[in-house]
Amino acid sequence: MQWIANLFRPKRKDRLDVIETFQHELDGVTLIVTVEDFHLGEDVNRRVALDAYFDGDGDYYPVAVFPEDHVEATIALLIRAQEFMHSTKGVRRLPTVCMCKTQYFVDVRLRELRNVNDPNHRVPFDEE
């Protein structure tokens, strides 16, 4: 009969307190980072929420919520992604594959393999 007792037990009061808010606006998009204390009954958990607001839309969209102990790892991953994006600007080396003892560049854009030592020797992905 515990379930009957649970019906009459006072409801747990969950509460969210905003500690600090940061904003960044660029090209019609506003990113909002909020540090929050989330009260779940007697427990208090600090977290960081990321929301986006698009001009003209009028609505805020939740992007992510990170518990306090995951914020540093998330920042580190974002920095790695940013470094990767900066490193891939400009000229990039194509991947290579070895077939019949010959190295070929794999050019997905042109849909062909090109001999590393003789660029005129090409092998299309689909022979017609």
C-alpha cells in the first residue's frame, strides 16, 4: 500500500536558480550560456546551459545542458574542433591507397584515383 501513501506525500519541489548569464551575438544568432543551480529535492546540482536565439524567430532553442563536472571536457573538445577547422583551411593533402604496388591519391571530389608519381595516370571510380 506504499503507492497510496505516495499519493498523499507532499510533492518534491524542484527549482532552478540562474547564477550568471553570458551572451554572444554574431550574424543574427545570439548564443546564451547560463550557469544554473538545479535543485532536485534536497540535492543541488550546478550545470551550464547553452541556448540559441535566431533573429526574427522569436524563440529560444536549447542546444545543450552540461553538468558542472563535464564543462572542462566540453570546452576542450570545442577547442580541438576549432583547431581542426583552422588547420583544414587552404590546401589539404588527399588520402592515399596502395593498389598493385602503386600509390594513388583518392580524390572523392573528382571521383578518381591518381597515381602519386604520375598525375596523368588516373583511374575513375566508375568505368564507363
